[in-house]
Amino acid sequence: MILFIVLVTGQCSSQNSEELVKEALKHNQNGAYDKSYNTFLKATKLDPNNVDALYGLGGMYNYRNNYEKAAETFKSVIKLDPTHFNARYSLGFTFEKLKKPELAKIQYERYQSLKKRFESMSTKE
């Protein structure tokens, strides 16, 4: 019985994390940035591998001028999904804020490369 509860809880947590991301995005659209931050944070605690939750949380760290945490979070997104070109762009922006233009340039170049590849694949389909 305990194993069943653990399995069900594990399966539900990912879905709950996705729902929380949607909720956080709605808060963000409504200008409720503190609620958005807290909801993204909750989503990442439920599912630490939720790329959308991590990406949103990184953006909220930037909004709060917590650039070190933003960089760390965007790096986590890239580690989980190396093709996430928006995370590359956001990491470049964050490196600019951290006064690391060389690192920013590298991320912007990777962003451009990934985006071009994605767009060329999209037009082939």
C-alpha cells in the first residue's frame, strides 16, 4: 500500500508542477510577480527537472536582480535541455548584468546557432 502511494504521488507531482507553471505564467501576465516567483519556486520543488519551471524561475531571479541565482538556474535549464535556445539568450543577458561580456557573447552566439538550426528544421517539415 505504501509503495502504491509513493508511486502515485511521484506520478502526480510532475503534473502538478506543470499546472503550477501555467499558474505562474498567468500571475506574471497579470503583473503579480511575487506570486509568479513563489509559484515557479513551488513548481521546481515538486519537479526539479521541470525545464519550464526552471526557466521561469530564472527569469524571476533576473527580475529581482539576483543575477547569480538567475545564471545558476539558466545553466540548470541548459544542462537538462542543451537545445533550449531561449535559456542561452537569457543566460547571455544575465552575464551582461554580471559584467561578464565574454561569457554573454558566447551564450548569444550559441543562441543564434541553435535558433537557426531550429528554424531550418521547422521549415523542412
